[in-house]
Amino acid sequence: MKRVLGSTTALLAITFSSKLIGFVRELILLESLGIGAQLDVFVVLYGLVNLLAGALGICIVTSLTPMAGEYRTRSQTIGLLREGVRVGVVAGLIALSGSVLYAAAIGAFSGAPDTWPIVFIVPLVVPFAIVAEYQVAVFLSRDQRVPVIAGNLILSLPLVAALLLFDLSITAYAAGLAATFLLRAAIFTALLLRSAKPDAGPPRRAKTMLFSKRVLPTLAGGSAMLAVAAIAVTAQMAARELADGQATIVAYGLKVPQFIITSIWFVLGTGFFADIAVRGTAGAKRRIAIYCAINLVLALILAAGVLGAASAGALFPILASWGGQSEIVLVIAASAPFLPLIVLTPLAEMTQRLLATDGCHRLVLGIAGAILIGGLCAQVLALFWRSLPLIAWSPTLGGALGAGVCAALLLRHPVGGPHSAPGAPGTQRILSHASS
């Protein structure tokens, strides 16, 4: 028990530190550039390409990890990475097309010509991100989590240093971001080839099945996170239509709950998914309730911190005067509407994994559909009424509708069925995606 607790604590510390550096990188960028039209375009485009890379990443990591044990030799590893490059290039071209179409629709080429370079630079992260997902699957199949977690340090540390040392433009930052994605893929490649076994006899390649019948179950298992991410991106796009700088405020307000979900909840969620894979779904509802209570405590602590920061400004005018000059303080205040996502998103994720383990993939996709319907309807009304607060609340409203559907399904769905035993079909895919 002490060994498990110690490893969990170490994983939490490493994950939290890695995500914290990435969070600091984003805050330094905000302080360096300030809130404005250029950063608006960047955050929306980066959100769009990340959405594409995230959707493919779920499919790749979840489907490939159970099969990656076949890729042990050097030639097999190289063959797998070549496939990753091919898929990455196709995804990159799709991201580039979407980026150009969006830029043309908002008039970035004519109304703000100084932002057009980022339209072509930002999609460059997609091919390297896809290759990294292939590499992550192999790392996880070999039970090597440290490189996966440390990958965020590779993305963040060089950019943090560059932002502190130089006065970077948004174009230079975008180019640096693409370069760090390339650096991570290169380092991962070197590590994988170094640990690969030498070929015994003629080189052999293992055939993959990433885009066959696995696609629906795979995407279903991660569709809650994808739905929330999609609502977040459309919220930024809608906010940009109402005023300059608002897309940045929405994007950075979301970073506070995202930081908690991708660090603390990452470790807690890994434990929950491991329990399902090892012990089956029996008792899963009780564990979901426990984890929701933990996440609620985290959300309340953060809400108290946001309220405390606002109160300090009201009680001490000097602090208010200083804080009014900092975009970071504005971002902290803007995070308030998104804090419920710390509870709502994990609830949707856990319910989806429970249902996916029992083979109920249509119900799983229904949860994601509820999130999309709730968020998009709120955004349509917000644009009609030109209401920035409603746009800010749209991800939470979508998450709340999804959580309501989850609660109804949990009350009605029996656990302990024929697919609930440890090692049942789907559990390994679920566990592998949780680890990513």
C-alpha cells in the first residue's frame, strides 16, 4: 500500500510540475503580448488544430497501445514511426486548410495582414503532435510513463526561456512552438530507437489497425473531453466576433480548470481507470461519487481563491491599482465561469469509461452529444443577444447538460454485467487512453 501511495504521489508531483511549467509559459506569453487581436487569432487557431490533433490522438493512443507490444525491434519501430509521419502529414494538411479557411472568413489577410504568418505556422504543430501520439503509445506499452509526462517540459522550457530573454512577437512564438513540437518528436524517436531490440533475421513489420472498427469505441471513450474542447474553441470564436481581446480572455480563463484537469485529475483518473481494468465495474458508481467529491473540493478551493483575489482588490486599493495593470489578474477573474468544469468534465469522463467498458458506445456518444447541444445552443443565444457572459458560461452549461445525462444513466445503468469483469473487452483500451 505504501509503495502504491508513494508511486502515486511521485506521479502527481511530476505531472503537476510539468503542467505548471506549461501554465506559466502561457501566462508569460500573455504578459509579453497583452490582450489583443493578434493573440485572439493565435488562440483560436491553436485551439482548432489542437482539437484535430486531440481527436486523432485519442484514436491512436487508445487503439495502438494494446498492440504496441508487437513493435519491439528497431525495424518495427521505424515502420511504426513512418506510419505516424504519413498520418501526421495528412492531418497537417487538413489543419492547414481549416486554418486558412477560418482566416479568410474573419478577414485576417486583409483586416490584419500582420497576423497571416501564424495562419500557416500554427498547423505545423499537428504532424509532430501526431507522430508523438504514436510514440506515446509505444512508451505506454513498455510501461514508460516518465518520457510521456516529461514531454510537456520539452515543449515549455525552451519557450519560457525565450520569452524571458527576448521580446518575441506572436509569429516568433508560434514558430518556436512548432520547433519545440519537432524537438519533442525527435527526442522521443531517439529514446525509442535506443531501447528497441536489434533485428534477429530479416526485418519484420507489424501491421496496425488504427482506423478500422476500433474507431467508434476509441473515439467514444474520449468524446467527453473532445466535446468540451470543441465548445471551448467555438466559445473563443464567438467571443472574438463580439469584441477584440475577448477570445483571449475566454481561452486564458479556461486554462485554470484545464490545468487542474490535466494534472491532478490526470493522476486521480488514471487510478479510477486502472480500477475498472483490474477489478471490473463493480463498485464503480461509488468510486465515481468519491472522485466527484474530491473534484468539488478542488473547485471550491479555486473559487475561494478567485473570490479572495477580487475581495483583496476591493479592500486594498493599492492592490487593485497594481492588479489592474496585469493581464494575469484579469485571467484569474475570468476563470470563474469555467471552474465547475473541474467537476463536470471528470464526471462525464468516468461515466463514459464505465459505459464503454460495458460496451454501451451509443450511450457514450449520447453524453458527448448532450455537451455539444448545451454549449452550442448557449453560444447561438449569446451571439443573438451579443452577450459575452453567456459565451463565457457556455462550456459550463454544456458540461452541466452532459452531467445531467450522466446522472440519469448512472441511476438506470446496471453494473456488474457480462462485460464488467477484469480484463473484459475494451478495458485495456480504456486504461491505455487514461494513461495518455
